[in-house]
Amino acid sequence: MRIHLLDVLRGVSVVAMLLYHFIWDLGYFKFIDLEKVTQGLSLFYAQCVGASFIIISGISFKALILSEKFRKKFLKRISTLVIICFIITSVTFFIDNNSFIFFGILHFLATCSLISFLLIKLINNYTLFILFFVSFVLSVANMNYSLPTYLSWIGFNQDVPRSNDFYPLFPWVSFYFFGLWISDPVRNYLLKYNEKNFYRHYSFNFVYKSLQFLGRNSLPIYILHQPIFFSLLLIFIRISS
């Protein structure tokens, strides 16, 4: 069963992502200072947005496990993510090979999906809590090693590689395991309100349905929004000049 409120929560994250990326694009095209967008509260905001997507992804994967034809749905999901990740890496390398995206949030989510699939027989509340706790401890332990650059995706390298979207396994995997761990109580709570009409007033209902739509289509929106933003800003620059 589709959990509508989970789509709404994902939709809120999508709106927050669109806002940050649009502001980042303004910095990239020098309308504002890019450093202010990538530091301090702005950076913390971006990290919160990323964490929300990862937690919701963990919750959703546990729901996927319980669904009918799980393996077929999983293969479709992971193959789609892998293809998109390959395209993102290729395109961004072509645009700027000094800061191309080699392990962004979609690469991270694809890796977490594979890890979850391999651990599927161990997924219960006790093992999920242990996985979350261990990953959290490793994440806050601030362990740094002189690992080769090609292993930087793990998250233990002393030098962080330059990339426009970098989500290493640590510390972000702890948020994913947290989502898996809390999935059952969260889904049970949301399902109680799944068919209720919260907002009888038209304007509130419009917002609710809009967020639901964004949540259901978060992947295509993630893929398309930056090319659209870039195109609009380039058109604006062309017209204004």
C-alpha cells in the first residue's frame, strides 16, 4: 500500500532541495557569493535536506521488502539508479572533470540499496539498531586514513576530494540505517491516517496534493531540475546582457 503521508514528507524534502540548489546556482553564476551558500548555516541546511532524503529512503526500502514482487521491484529500482548514476558521472565529468560527481546522493542510495539487499535476511529491529549504532559510532569517531582516492567514497580519507555532490558512505549510512530501524513504527503511524482527508479547505488540499505529487516523482525531479535551472539562468543572462 502506498503511504501518502510518506510521499508528502518526501515532497517537503524535494521543495527544500529545489530551494537550496536554486540558490547554489545563483552563486555558481555569480549573482551571489557562492562561498556563503556552501558554508555555515547554508551548508547545515543542505546537510539536513540530504539527511531527510536518506532517512525517508531507508523507511521506504523496508516497505519495499514487505511488498509483493519485491525482487522484481528491487531489480528495477537498482538498475534505474545505476544507469542514472553512470549518466550523472559521465555528464558532470564532461562539464568539469575537476569537480565531477563520482559519488553523489544517488550513488550513495544505490550502494545502500545493495547493502540492504545483501543483509535482507538479517533485517530485524535488533540487527538494524546494532547497524545504526555501529555506523553512528564509526561516523563520529573521526577516523582518518591515507586511503587511495578511489576509496574516498567510504568516507575515511584524510583529504576530501573535490566534487559538487559528495555523500560518502560514512557518516551518511548511519542516517540510512536509522531510517530502516524506525521504518515499522513510522509506517504504522502514517498508515493510520493514510486515507483521511486532512485539509478540507481547497488551498491546503492543493498544497497537500502538490507535495504528494513531488514526493512520488522525486527521482525525475532530481534529475531534471538542475538542467532546467541552468537553462533558465542562462536565458536570463543572455536576455539581460
